[in-house]
Amino acid sequence: MDASGNIGVYRRDRWGNALPVLAISEEDGVNDLNPQAKQMADESMVRNLAAQASAIWPQEISLLRRYTLPDAPRILDAGCGTGEAASRLAELFPRADVLGVDIIDAHLALARSRYDKMASRLRFEHQSVYDLDIADRSFDLTVCRHVIHAIPQADRVIAELVRVTRRGGYLHIIAEDYGMLHFQSGTPDPTEFWNVAPARFGAATGTDLFVGRNTHGILARLGVADIALDYIIVDTLRVPRVTFASILEAWRDGYADVIGAMTPITRESALAYFEQMIASIRDPLGYAVWMVPVVSARIPGPG
């Protein structure tokens, strides 16, 4: 325990260095299953969720519409944050009953206030994705977006999502992969950042920042059917540059400090890398791309 009352937990990374996994404190609400609680609760995450939804949703709609759902489906948004996706799901499926769950009460309160006019069929509850207070086979469509890369034991969470999805129902998971961001060379060079930061940050927090490529295997071991992997392309041709830049700005504001603390990249260097990437996105002659894996599957059996 350090002078601030935090409990230091350490692990060895692939290079043999002792790195802090997390700092546990009641004030921050951090524990071994939520090592990024402070970043998730930061105001920058509210901006990030909004920008990501604006960038991704237009391409995501066609993927969601391909699922064969009842006329009035039950939909779960696991790790719903501020309700950006849950509200869009309620609009896309106007007869659906949508439940969004999350553990950050400030995000839930914001979601309830934003979407109170839809409260009759759009609800938000404080629940953990590790242990959902939901009966087996409850939902026709279970959605989990931008969550499993940020928490340990992704396989345990995905198994819980499978449990609450009805037979014949569908899973829809946005599984981020930080080996799938590509920028033009610059000074400093973003390639150097993405080659180091995700691996070292993941090792320090016990998370898999390359889970996008690993989710297929997790689902296959769980015995689900019709596994598919599609990519949403967030780039400077398909997405407004200001929207794409907003995502990087939110990452900069929320993560530069912790990158400096948990990786060989200093805070000052992290800021410089982010500024270079943001400038590249905003440059009319620049190009950047984030390939976002969307993994889907069907639960075997009749509905």
C-alpha cells in the first residue's frame, strides 16, 4: 500500500519488467476486473463515445439489420456507457425493448436524462457484465460495443453474453484491436506508438488490446454458430475528419497520463504522438484508418 492508500498490484510483462497492473482504491472504484475505471469515468470518455458512435453507426446499421429478429425483440446493450448505442438500437428497432447495463453511475444517469422520452422501452441499470442479473436465454440480440478490450477476462464476459442470449438469437460484439490503426509516417512516427503502447498497456492492465483478432476463437470454443467477422472502416474518406480527430483527441485527454505511467512512452511523448496523429487526420492531404472488427454469432437451437 502506498502513501495514498492505494494497493499496488504488479505483474511481469513480456520483457520481464515489473509493471503496476492497477491501483485499487474505493474512491476511484478501481478493481481487478475494471483496471480502466478512472479513464472510463472521465469526461473525455463521454466525448469519445459520442464521436465513435457518429463514426461507426452509419456503417453498423446494415450489419444489425441482417439479424432475423422478432417483431418486438428484446435487446441488451452490455456496457452501454452513456446510451449512445442503446438509444440508436431503440430507434432502429422501434418495437424493441432495450436494456442498457453499465457500472459507471454517472454514465447511466446521463443516459437516463438524455433518453427519458424513450423510457417506456429503453431502460438503464447498474449491472456488471461479468455477472449479469439476468435470466438465461432472455434476449433476442445481445450487443457489446467497445468493452471487451478494456477489461480482463474477455472470455468470461463473452460467455456471460452467450448465456443471456436466447437460442436462435444473436451476439453483436465490437471488439477493438489496436494493431489495426494505421497512419502515414510523421515526426514523431505513429507506427512507433502503436507498436509499443497497446502491448505494454495491455500487459500492465491485464487486458487484451488485440482482442478483435481473438474474439472468433473465444466464440468458437463456446460452441456458437454462424460466426462472422466484419470490419467497419473509420478513415478520412468515409468519416468526417473532425469526427475522426475527435476520437483521437478524447484518447489523448483520457489516456496520455496513464500511458506515461504504465508504458515506456512518457506522457509528453504520448501527447506529441497524439498531436501528430490528430494533425494528420485534419490535414486535407493526410490519410489515416482505424479498422474496427465487428464479430457476430448465432446461439444454436430453435428460438
